[in-house]
Amino acid sequence: MASMMQPQIILLKEGTDTSQGKAQLLSNINAVTAVGDVVRTTLGPRGMDKLIHDDKGSVTISNDGATIMKLLDIVHPAAKILVDIAKSQDSEVGDGTTTVVLLAAEFLKEAKPFVEDGVHSQNLIRSYRTASTLAIEKVKELAVSIEGKSVEEKKGLLAKCAATTLSSKLIGGEKEFFATMVVDAVMAIGDDDRLNLIGIKKVPGGNMRDSFLVDGVAFKKTFSYAGFEQQPKKFDNPKILLLNIELELKSEKENAEIRLSDPSQYQSIVDAEWNIIYDKLDKCVESGAKVVLSRLAIGDLATQYFADRDIFCAGRVAEEDLNRVAAAAGGTIQTSVNNIIPEVLGTCEIFEEKQVGGERFNIFCGCPSGRTATIVLRGGADQFIEEAERSLHDAIMIVRRAVKNSTVVPGGGAIDMEISKYLRQHSRTIAGKSQLFINSYAKALEVIPRQLCDNAGFDATDVLNKLRQKHAMQSGEGASYGVDINTGGIADSFANFVWEPAVVKINAINAATEAACLILSVDETVKNPKSESAQGDAAAGAMGRGRGGGGRGRGMRRR
Ligand code: ADP
Ligand code: MG
């Protein structure tokens, strides 16, 4: 009451919107929970997809947490944090994006009653951090290594991980088919870190099963000029020349001006141009290359010239594709045709131009350095192929992670139940309020199996009870039991090969806890009135008629 008597202190500009304290914290928690509810239903093999159409009218159908979060266009400042963790999970490990959002939302939901009761959020944060450290240690302890297996065995195990990732996707029906393909692709590139060495080419039409893997590079035939038909379309062990120059007869540049006094001189200028291009073409031919690729245009003159000499050429090849050919075939991209030494030419076992559906593809197989692979995806609708590509991306990332870290944990909520049990047990050894908080954290982890059940239409309470009972077994033999998505009961996820790389879980727990703690540590939101119309103001201010522009001007220093 006393404070009301005092004169009001104006600290922030008029129009600033602030809200603080418990109410603000609760409102943030509610916002985050709301976001969690949006992605909730997409989790797991029986998860639903979301159809999102933006203001430009493009339609995306996706099951991928990161994609959905990105497209949602969330404006709530606290809820935006969830978008960030989904994105970071996507780039760090590539899968588990729905999981991370769901966990963060659930941690906060569990914290809500405590906040309402006036618990200081720092206490919650401290306990959550402890719980997260314990949980991650436990995951590491439970993880099973796939190191020291033969290549064939390892491939089989990796395919299981890929299949688990794919089972929740639109292409889940063909998960074995695609899992093997993904593993072969990842194995082909070895331990090179560059993800773009695996190309995914989408060709609408046909059946999913018509998709295939090229152990090398494939790209859509580029635009070509007349004369192209006469070029050979298949070579064994050709030399490949990669260029970054134009092989086109140059017409006069717009800003070139030449003054001629004698009309006959005109011919010499035209001739000079022809000589330049013929000289370039001769040098390409002399290099012995049978396939000439350029990032820039190869014109009709060059096309015909190459055709006459049984050389295949393609201009305007996308930079990405050209780089992949260079990496695979072992050549170097040239910026000049002078001095083409044999070392800069690449090669491959078979080069071929092939019809795939309605498209023609240039395919380079059996490349010497072999460090690339291309997946040619087929399927009905555009949206379908787009989603298939995103799904394959997840699977590729997962297999790469598994190759690197080579430890896996049982999925289907098994690992989550086990950590939850462990934390509950641990909390009993703690005295004080912290016991409750860690217990809540443990309860929050159960959201994964519960949601898997809900999404599949199972009785979640029933399944969770069974799971709790299994995991509570002293012998520890129930530790890998998770939701059986096929029967609605429980099953040993490990035996059923529902595997996930351990880093997916570790990263998800870590990121979700951090996000939850971050939101819990916010007790005030200040909305600067300027930030809302920053653009409009800046424009108006520049013209000197901005609202309050004079006021701001006074404060500004002039130099
Ligand atoms: P995220 O974006 O988090 O990867 P997903 O929709 O891919 O979400 O679902 C992943 C969850 O589904 C994981 O918890 C995983 O263990 C579970 N899961 C995947 N395949 C199966 C399966 N065959 N049986 C039970 N659970 C599965
Ligand atoms: Mg997934």
C-alpha cells in the first residue's frame, strides 16, 4: 500500500508492455504446452501428419517435428524457444525433433503446479538440471555398443536404426527397402563429414519401390541444344572434364562499342570470336575427355562440335552436382581450358544417360573415390516426395550418428521408462523438496510411451502400468520393454529391433531440459513498443516525420 503513495517512477517508454512474476511464468508455460499439443499427435509410427499451408499457398505435409515447428510461424516469444531446440536437434542429430519439443513441454507442465504453489523457480531449475545429468549418465550406461562387428553385421544393425526412424514416416510401409538403401548410401561415403555427398533426386511419378540408389552421381539431364541427339549416351571408363566456363559463341556485349571504318573489318572481328571458341573446343577435345560438363552454358555450336567427335556434353550443371562429380570421379573443376593435364580429368566405370520416369538422368557409376551416392526417389504426388526426402534425411543422419557413436538404446519408450524408474528410485534417497521435483521430472519422461500409445489408439494407462511393472523388476530383464505398436501391448524393443542411437536421446534430454530451465528462469517480459513497428518507424524516421522522431533526434549524437 505504501508504494502507491509514492510518486510514480517512469522507467520505460510509454507504450511499453511489461508483465512479470508468477503470472508471466505461468503464461509462458501455457504457451509452451500449447505448442507441445500441436506436435504431440505426430509422435511415433502411428503418429498423424500435419498439413500446413502458408500464405503463399504452398502446401506441406509433414511428420517431422522440426519442419512443422519451422512452418508454424510461432509469434509467442517463449514458445519460440521450442522452435529453436527443434531446429538444433534437427541439425545436431537429425531425428528426435518431436521428442525434444514434447519433453520440454512436459517438463514445464509438470513444473506448473509447483510454480502455482509459489515454489521459487530456481529450486526447480536446480533439480531439473541434476535430474538431466543423472538421466544422461543412465542412458550412456544402458546404451549398447555395436562396435567390433563385421561390416555385414554392422550394416544389418544400422538398417534397424534407420527402419526405426522411418517407421514413423509416410514411407514407413517400405521402411526395410529404404533403410537398406540409406545404409548403403552412408556406407558408400565412408567417414567423410559432408552430408551433401549423398544426393537425393526427386522424380515425381512411379512407385516408391522404383526408387533406386546410384553408387555415384546422378542428376537430371540439363538443358541441351540441337546436336545433342547425335552424342553418344553411354561410355565405359570415360575421361571426364569438369569446367566452370562458358562454351558459347558470345554475341556482342551490350556495352561494347566498336568503330569500324571499313566494312570488311567486321568479318575479322566475327572471325576472331569464332576462333576463340573453336580454340577452346579443340583444347577440350585434345584433353581426351569423353564427357564434358560445365557449370555454365554449352551452346549449340559446342554441342554440335562435340557430337561430331563422339563426345558427350552437358552445360548448366548445378554447382552441387558438379562438386559431387568432382568428389566421386576424382577430377578438378577447371576455370580455363588452357593446360588441361591428365590429372584434372576424372573418370568412372560407366557413364550413362538413362530414362527415369518422365525424366532423363545422367548417371556416373563406379567412381574411383566412390565417396558419393545418390538416391533417386520416385513417388506419386509432389508433397509425398518432399516428405519422403525429409524422412530419408532423418534416416541418413541417424545412420551417420550411429556409425560415429555406435551405441544404441531401445526405442518405443523403453529407454524413457527405464530412466524414469531410475530417477524415481534415486529421488527417494534425497531429502527435501528436491525429491518432489525430480519425481516430476521422472514422470514427465513417461510422456513418450504414453503419447506413442495415445497416437496408436491404445489404452495408455493400461500399457503404462504394464511397462512400469516390467521395468520395476529387480532382475533388470524388463529394462528394454517398450510399447508394442503392432499389438497394443508391451514388447522387448531391443529384441524387436526398435533401436535408436543413444545420442538422439542424450541430445533430446539435454536440449529439452535446457529449454525448460530457460523458460522457468524468465520472470518478466518487456515488450518494447518500437520493436513492434520497428520497420515502419525506421522508414518514417528517415524521412524526418516519424512519430516522436524529434524526441529521438535530440538524444542522438551527431558526428
Ligand atoms: P521424432 O521426431 O521425435 O523422431 P517420431 O515421430 O519419429 O518422432 O517418433 C519417434 C518415436 O517413435 C521414438 O520414441 C521411437 O522409439 C518410436 N518408435 C519408432 N518406431 C517404433 C516401433 N516400431 N515401435 C514402437 N515405437 C517406435
Ligand atoms: Mg523420428
